Amino acid sequence: MKSMRTRTIGAYAALCYAACAASAADAPRGLSDVYATLSGKRFVDLTHTFGPTTPHWKGFGEEKVVELYTIKKDGFLVQQFTHVGQWGTHIDAPAHFHEGLRTIDKIPTREMLLPLVVIDVHDQVARNPDYTLKVEDISNWESRHGRIPEHAFVAMRTDWSKRWPNDAAMQNKDAKGTAHYPGWSKEVLKILYEDRKITASGHETTDTDPGLATTKDDYSLESYILGLNHYQIEMLANLDQVPEAGALVIVTWPRADGGTGFPARVIAIVP
Ligand SMILES: [Zn+2]
């Protein structure tokens, strides 16, 4: 009786050992597999380098960079950068246009890694610099790639960033001072934010609204996005080097207390 019980316990222990060993082998090894996958992919920087004469919104002055300490004199180099928050490739937080909505320090880090959707209208923009996104641009994308995923970052590709860093070319003003550059449209933004439930959007120009609107100080499309408590990124680069679908994007910025905008670093991971 005793020996049978011992054998039973022994068998049970062996079974348990086998089961435990199997579950250890099956257990997720953290995110090392995910890292191995991602690190083998192409990373594309969607960020412009910025400096004092970087293209900027018409109401802003230039950036100043001062060397406070130098290696020659002090043994180390420290620069002081003075610029508006909305400088270079940058984030606009909801609080940029709307009191009480989120500032850049309040946007959760979870909103910084997103599926990247690129709506490519650079051909249309080459023919018409005043082009604004059409509903059919969205349906064409979806007919090729399926429904725009929830939580996506949707970027409008116009190739306008190839005019960087020429501010006059970015603004593209005619003789009467009217700016001609492309922009989003309310119909498309409503579909993306309210129906497809995207997290954020971005573009290559200095503004969400087309030049024809901003010339009249009409920023209603930017106000619409930020009013939904979503953030946006302006002056993106290199969207011609990423696919329309299937990439991920890392969107990050410093955590300035109460900030409404700041230079951003935006990186696509391309499948
Ligand atoms: Zn902005």
C-alpha cells in the first residue's frame, strides 16, 4: 500500500515536472521575439533636422542657438536653444487650440506607437497645389488595404516636404500673397477620427488647413482635430520612403510641463 502510494506520488511528480517543463518552453520570452523581428526591419526617420532658419508659421520668429559652455574653454559643450514649441517637425497638443484639453505631458505613451497609414496624394498635389483630401482618397486606400485600423496614425503624403528647408517654397505664395499648399478636408477628418477611430494624423506642410484657408487665418481643420482631444504632427518628412500600409510609427516628444507643442521625433518601422 505504502509503496503503491509512493509510486503514485512519484508518477504525479513526473507528470507535473513534464507539464511544468512544457509550459516553461511555451512561456513567452518577454518581447525578445518582437524585438528580433523589429530590429531586422528598415527604420525611416520622418523628422526634419531643424535650425534657426527652419520653415515655420508666419507669426513666429527664428530659433536662437547660443553656446553657453564650450569644450575649448570649459571642457564641455552646452547649447541653449530658444524657439517656440511648434518648431520643426512638431506635435500640436489639443491644448494648443482649446483650453482644458490635453497638453503634451498628458498624452499617454501608448499613443506613441501606432499603425502607420499613408494616404498618398502626391500626384494630385503635383497637378494642383491647392489639393485637399477627398473621401475617395480614403476609399481607394481601403479598397487596396482594407479598413483603416483603429488607433492608426494617418499621414497625408504630398511630397511637400521636398521643398524643405526653403520657406518660400513651402508657403508657395502667388503675387497677391495667397499661399498655395495642400491640406486636409473636414469630410475626410470626420471619417478618420469619428468613424475609423484613428489616434492621430500628420502632414508635410506647415498647416492642417490648405494655404487658401490659412491665408485668411482660417485654421478650422486644425481646431477640429485638436478639439476632439487628439494630437497631430506637422512638417513630416520622407513619407515617400514608407509604404501606404503595414508600417508602424513611433511618435515621440519631450514631456514639457503644460506644453502645447514641441519638436517631435517620428520614426517609421517598415515591414
Ligand atoms: Zn503646429
